[in-house]
Amino acid sequence: MTPLDFKYIAEQKKDWSRRTFLGKMAQGVGALALGSLINPRLIAGTSSDTWRGILPSPQFLPKAKRVIHLCMAGGPSHLDLFDYKPMLKKLDGQPFPESITRGQQLAQLQNSKLIARGTSFGFTRCGISGQMISDLLPNIQTIADDICVVRSLHTEQINHDPAHAFMNTGSNVKGRPSMGSWLLYGLGSETQNLPGYVVLMSTGPEADQPVSARQWSSGFLPSRFQGVQFQSKGSPVHYVGNPEGVCQSTQRQVIEEVQRLNSLQADQSLDPEVQTRITQYELAFKMQTSVPELTDMRDESQATLDLYGVKNAGDGSFASNCLLARRMAERGVRFIQLYHRGWDHHDGLDNKLKVAAGHCDRASAALIKDLKQRGMLEDTLVLWGGEFGRTPMGQGSGRDHHINAFSVWMAGGGIKPGISWGSTDELGYKYTDDEQAMHVHDLHATMLATFGIDHTKLIYRSQGRDFRLTDVQGKIAHGILV
């Protein structure tokens, strides 16, 4: 029985019983497997159906090929890390000027007596660029000439989950696609053996704010563009291996037959989710080989492990995840998102900030150095930062959420190195230069521009309306682009 005969019988008898189906499959699966070895394109739903992106050509000269987003979940204090404010330190312990905060949105400090809180940590002017970076980040200080520090970022959401959603999707409305999903939709993936969008999670010693899976959702885009969370400890993907007694060739045969039946359904229903099922079955099969190879770090030198501060590869630490992110980037993963939970410091700021910085400083800098020495930084965009900042007013022994100004840094992928962008007032409360202010929509527009994408052209129609990552806003910060 040939593959064509098999297809004809299936089309004629779609109401087969289970017994009949298994009998026919036993006769035809050998020919089906042989045909796939001779010419894989004969089998519908194979990797020949890999999505190549909706955009036929770049609108600008592309510099970036992939993103590594180091997401410091909880809201790092920009005032203790990247935005040095001597006047705030001078005002420490005194009433915060009411003229600045009157009528402003606060989180938990609303209607409270506001007291200025200066930083407890020193800052150093670093590198040739002279950027001021906290002594809590001695390793990031060494890459000052490789990064662009944005000090004027601002957002619209003051609580964690909606702020994460706004940073990821450009909207606080549930069901919108994440920026990683938009990028896959626009450009496709460069790998056929791994997901194009992967998420990893690490955490500090204390329980912290949870991160919802909706942050890497594909929203109304087809689910093939959704982020895939890998487990940071143990096997990255559940059930990545075959059950005992099932060999690779048997698994391949089963997958091909399921794919063929899915293709028949796709021809009839024209449902994009059926095509998603086809591609994901094939991807899952390939991941049985690619994922163990990806996470086997025995080929990494001791010098590389030491650079990142990896003590036990695959131990779920931020350091191990950063090294794994570099390995994913090498293998063509388009969007890699590393969440580190441990930056929500409403109390015990001085001690907890030291711990959080200690977990992330070394590996963050190592990632930039490693990518640079491998010639990958020039086409890898790295973004480091949280969903918002922290107030210049104290909240007991900590700081509250703050949305009017906070700091992130970017590197590689067409971003000018060794510069600062934007500024805040002398107390670090709000951005001051409108020309260098950066809203989250502007950040998204600028990120897309590094990939050669005009953010106004990356559109998906849903429920009668055209949507885009930047909604109806967003301007490119041309000043930070090379």
C-alpha cells in the first residue's frame, strides 16, 4: 500500500472503527515511513510547513536576529542601581515635596506621609563612557561601555501582573499577544528543532510575586506563536523521552500517521489551530533529540562556567539559565525570556537588594561578554529590567511601586553601546526630557526597528479590528540605534 492509497482509503472511510484503523495502519505504515525517508516533503505536516513569518521583507535595515529578555520580576529600584540622585540622598529622612506628588498615582503609599529615601549604596562612574552604576553591580559596571542605560522609561500599570502584561503585550487587556509572539508571527523562527519562543524562570531565596503564563501567551494570534516555558531544574520539558518499550522509529511512525490525519482535517476545516497541531507534533518529536543536547553543558569549558558563576549546570539558577539562553541563541531560538523573581522590595530593601543583585549581576554581565567574544552580540538584542521601578519615597524599610520613571539597559542588536538615554528630575521621580522620554510603546517600537520591522506595519486583524504590538502609539528612539 502506497501513501497515496492510504490517503484515498482514509478519505473514503472516515468512520472506521478502531480495529479497522489499526489493521490498515499496520499495512501502510511501513510504506509511509519509507516514503518519508526518500522525500520528507511527501508527508504533509512535516518541517516543510515551518512558518517563515508574515513580513515578506524588512522595512528597515535589520541588525538584530534574536532577543534575550532578562526580566527582573518585581520592579528593581532604579534609584539604587542606575539613577544616581545626590539630592535625594541629601533629603533622606525629610518630608518629600508635596508639589511633586500632588494628584499623582501611588500604589500602597496613597494618603500616607511621604518621606524621602536616599540610596544606601555607592555609585561609580564606569568605563570610558562614564556611566554611573551602583556598586551593588560590580560586574555590570565592567560592561558599561557595551550597554545603553535608559533612565526615562515609564509605564501605565502600577501593580505587578498588569504591569508585566503591559511590558509584554503593550496592553493591560487580557488576551493580547506578547512581544515574543508578535516577533515570531512577523519573522518566523530560525530553528526547526526547538520552539521559537522559550521562557525560563528562576527565583531568590524568598517567595515572591508569581508570574502568570499569560505573559508569554500568543493571545489572538495562532497558538503556534505562544512561548514555551522550559523547566529550570531537571528535564526542561516534561515527557521529552519515549516511554519504556517505545523506540524512536515506532514513535516516528505514529507521529507521521497522526500528522496525515491532521492534514486531512486541515484540508476540510481550514482551522489554523489544526496547522498549529501539525507543526507542534513534529516539533515535539524533534525536541526529543534537540532538548537533551541543548541542556547537556558538558561541552562548556570550565572558564565559561566560571564566567557565568554556574556551580551546577541545570540547577535552576539565574546563572545557569543565562548560559542556557546563550546556547538557545546559538541554535536559532528567536525570543528567549528569563524571569528572575526576587525584586519586590517593600521592606528590608538594603539586604534584599544585595541578595537579588548578587543573584543576577555576574551572569548578566557574563552573557554580554560571552555573546561579544563569540561574535553574537551584534545581532542579539539583550534587554535587562523589570516591569516598573521603585519610589524615591520610603515605605518602611523598603520602597513602593513606581511608574513615572525607571531604568532598564539594552545591548547589542543595533543598540548604541556606552550611552545613557533620558533623564529624571533631581529626586528621580519623573522623566524630564520629553525628547528622550521612553514609554513602553516606544520601547516596543524601537525593539522591532532593530529587526527591520516598522511597528505600524506588523498587524493582525481580530474581531473586525487591526491590532499591533504598539496599539495606536509608539515612536522609535532613533538616538539609541547605530
